[in-house]
Amino acid sequence: MEQLKQGTDALFILLGAVMVLAMHAGFAFLELGTVRGKNQVNALVKILVDFCVSTIVYFFVGYTVAYGVDFYAGAGTLAQGNGYALVKFFFLLTFAAAIPAIISGGIAERAKFGPQLIATALIVGVFYPLCEGAMWANRFGFGDWLTRMTGGTFHDFAGSLVVHAFGGWVALPAVLILGARRNRYRKDGAMSAHPPSSIPFLALGSWILAVGWFGFNVMSAQTIDKISGLVAVNSLMALAGGTLVAVLMGRNDPGFAYNGPLAGLVAVCAGSDVMHPAGALVVGGIAGAIFVVMFTLTQNKWKIDDVLGVWPLHGLCGAWGGIAAGIFGQEALGGVGGVHLGTQVAGTVIVVFFALATGFAVYGLLHRVLGLRLTQEEEFDGADLSIHRIKASPEQEVSW
């Protein structure tokens, strides 16, 4: 029976890893559909290559930093227990690789290719694992220290803070350092509209992400005996709440409609195992409102050119999710209990500040040493031609 349990656990977490791997196609198509036509190829290539760089640095460095585990042993040793240790790495890698995929959407259309890959290696190899290990694995005794300081245990079941808030808040300094796309905000105070190049591809990306998210959340149990249908239904309710509120507040705009479910899912990750489904619905609805309001403010009033709105979507909704777990996880609101609001607030603040410091350090250094931004001519031509030397639909250019 033990052998069967080991094999089942390995299959369980492997399926989760595959589902989250598929989410990276969602990141790619969400960005492809949002950016202008001359930057679609770049969106596709960035997400794939970032994932591959993440795989290598996380395998050889990042996973050891986060969990103190390495794979410098013979294949026979690694295959023990049906290779569960390896597929667990695979699963957690897909989370780690989501960080550069999140950042990619914020800095789209004007970032150089090479420096962004270096940033990916630094963030996934060092800085994200430091956050991950401290918050999820009590590395360096951080979890014990936080418990002593606040009187409660930090809870982030599937990464509202550790993954999404971290990625969104790292992206904010990158966006600020790069600056807005040329002619986005004109000297006369007017703003040039850059509508999505393909609503169908944007919608496809959102659907792929939403479906894969059930692997992201449910399989965070990591073993078959800990699987919970509560996590699945809470994810579903948050998706619905985020969508409906975003459609209502966004006045039926499809961009808001298809980012609404993602906002809800980002927010519910942390407390999806402890909330009541009605609470998850409220958490998702509030996240949808946060995204619509803050995306509009950042783009129109504050003139921060975050192309896909990754700071409001992942940074702010992720932070809300961390705090919401401490509210809606309480037994008084129908939750399972065992959560502490003060600890959740403290953990949220710590992750946000560490992510901001990471963003400014990594992208500030690369900006000074290598330069982050395409030249004016390259940006005008588009990243597809400037970096990859081909357009998304080259047959349209054939003249014979």
C-alpha cells in the first residue's frame, strides 16, 4: 500500500505541475492579445525562454536556496519514492517561473530581450527562493520569528503573496525604471490609446490561465490525502465574483471581463483552503473591483504604463488575498479557522517590501550596466522585427 501511495502522490503532483505549466501558455496569449500587433512574437518567445531559464537556475540554485534540497545524486537515488522529490520540484518550478511571466506583461513592448533573461535568472535563482523559503518553509527560522512577533502562524496556501504579490510588486519598479511606451503620454497632456491587438487571443489566454489555476490551487496540497474539494469550489466562486464585478464596473469592457476572473483567482489562492465559498465569492468580487479601479488610476491618472496591469492584478490583488485569508478564514465568517489577521498583515507587508527592494535592485542594476530599453527606432519598428526579425503574420507582407 505504501508503494501505491507513493506512486499516487507522484502522479497527483505531476498532474498539478502539467496544469500550471499549461498556464504559461495562458500568460503568453494574454500578453499577445493585449500588446500591439508588432510585439506579438516577442510576447510568445519571452514566456517560453523565460520558463527555460527559470528551469535551469531553479534546478541548480533556486530550489536549494528555498528548501535546502539539491539533486546532486545519482539517478537511481533521485528515482526513489517514484521520483516524488523530482516532480515536487517540477511543480514548484512552475510557480517560480510565473514570476518572470508576470513581470513580462508589465514591461511589454519596450524591454530588451537579453537583460530581461538576466533578470529572470537573478530573480528565480536567488530572490524569489529567499521569499519562498522564508514564507513557506521556515528557512532561516523566519516563520518562527514571525509567529513570535505576531502571535499567529502565517498562511498562504497557494501563493497569493509568495507568488502573485511578489511578482506584481517586483514588476512595479521595472515598469517605473523603463518608463512609458513612446508617445503613450504626450506633452500636451493627452494619452494615446493602445487597444488590445486581439481580443480572441486575450480571452484564450485568460481561459487557459483560469483552467490551469485549479491545478495551481488544488494541487498545492501536494499529496493525494490532503486534496480538498473546498479549495476547488472556493477557486470557482472567486473566479465568478471577480468576473461579474469587473464586467459591471468595467462597463462590459472585454479587457476587464477577462482579467476579472484572474483577479479573483489571484486573491483566493492564500485562503482557498480555509474560507467558506460565500467568503471566497466576496474576496473575488473585491479583487475584481480593485483591478478595475487601480488599473484605471495607474494608466489614466498616475500615467504608469503597466501594459497588462500586472501590478494591480497580481501585486494589489495578491496583497488583498493575503489579508483576506486572515479575515474570511475566521470561524466567525464561516471559515475553518486557525488564521491570524495580524500575522497575515505583517506577512503581506514583508513580502511587498522585499519584492519592491528586489525589483529596484535587479532592474536598477541592469538599467545602469546594460540598459533595459529598446532604442527609439527599435521600439517604433516593434520588438518582433527588432529582436526576432519576423512579424506575427509574415504572409501578409508577401507581394508576389
